[in-house]
Amino acid sequence: MSNRLKEWRRQYNDIPIPTELDDIIESALTSHTQQKHTKKRWIWPTSIVAAASIFTATVNFSPQAAKAMSEVPILKQIIEVITIDKIHEEQESKSIDVEIPEISGLENHQLETHLNQAFLEKGKQLYQEYMDSNGHLAIQSDYSIVNENNQILSIELNTFKAEASGYEQKDYLTIDKELQTVITLPSLFTSEAYVEVISEEIKKQMKQNMANDENLIYWLDDVESFTTINRDQSFFINEDNHLIMSFNEYEVAPGYMGVVQFEIPTEIIDEILVSDRYIN
């Protein structure tokens, strides 16, 4: 591991963390480990979003506030995501290849610090897992920008691990560049009715997809069938300003299906959106 990474780790470890931050991260991790079809998972972007919510409570928990703030003029922000460091090592039966991102340019420096700290800590966790392994193991983790415009920045965080079999997880972090806040799924809607509305649309798409292609299988008709999305289900907003719901491997389908995603037609959620600021 590079000296820079060690130094950044030391600097970040010196930053005082609010006690409620630990509670939120623990809650996020616990909720995911109780999901169906569980395998070993690395739920880091979810905890990042949870941590960020401490600093964005007004928008995230008040649809009225979010609607009012949607009228704020858009200002161009110089916000960047760069690779702060890379971890690459190979031994006889194991390897690790990790890119650690860093966000810069946020005026909300406290939010920026906590996001970057979470990125760095995830890199440390993956490296520790690699070092502790005595068997065959390959770990890869990287990121990409899936959507960026004057309003939002959406980052995809991808982690892949291979032992006896492989598992891939994609999670998303979406930031409102003008409001300097993390966009959560609940903050997009006026009530929790979105959970049922989106869930029913996904079931409809699953059935249609399987009817069109016999090679596609979703868990709809068995004991552990898909019923509803999580309140904080992974999502992103694509370049067409449409909502995309994302499910990790084994979450709603067999492993060979990989990560599966569904585009939600705006017309079915339009009436329960807080505004058309992001989705239209």
C-alpha cells in the first residue's frame, strides 16, 4: 500500500465522527445483511449515502422543503471525482485491484470530508480482507460517472469478488451539485407510496421480460419471491432524466443474471414526485 494512502488514512482517522453517524451506518449494514439470497456483500455506498444524510436532513426528510428548493436557480459547480490512489497487489493465489475515488469541489466541506472518508475506509476494508485471505481470492473495485450535468453527479461504485464463484455489486451515489446534498430515494417523493408503485412496475417488467426471453428468470413465483423494493433501494438517474432501479446479483434473480436494472416510466410516478427537478 502506498505511503500516500497510509498518510490519508491517518488524516481521516483523526477527524471526529458524530456518534449518530455510526448508528446510521450500522443500521444500513444490518438491513442489507438480512436480505434474501444473502452472500458475502460489501455494502459501502449505501452507508456512504446514509452518512451523508446527516448533513442533508432538510431536503431528504421534507418534501415541502425539497419542492421549494427546486426553484433555486442552477449554478455551475466545479465538482470533480478523481482517483486518489490505487491498490494493486498479486500473490500466488490471490490478487487485489482497487481504485479509491475522491470528490472535490463541494462547498459543503463536511459532506465532502465524510464521503471521502467512507471511500478511503472501504479501500482499507478490501485490502484487509485480501491480506487476511489464505485461499483463492480476487478483489476488484472501481467507479465510473454514469451521469453528470449542471444539476447532478451520479457515481457508480462497483465491487467484484471471486472465490469459488463470483459476486458483483453495483451501488450508486447521486449528488445535487447546486444544493450540495446527496439525493436519496425517499427525498424524490412526496410520500412512501413510491415503494408500492415502483414495485408493481418492476413486477410487470419482470413478467414481460420473461415472456419475451425464456433465458431470463426473476424470482417471482417461489417462496422467496420479490415483493417490494427497499425504501432505500439502489438507484440512479440516467442521462434522459429517468429513474433506474438497480438490484445486485442474487437479489431478485439467479446469479447468472448478474446485476439487473429497471427503467421506471416517469408517467407512472409523476404524480408522487416532489418536483421535476431531477426526473422528467
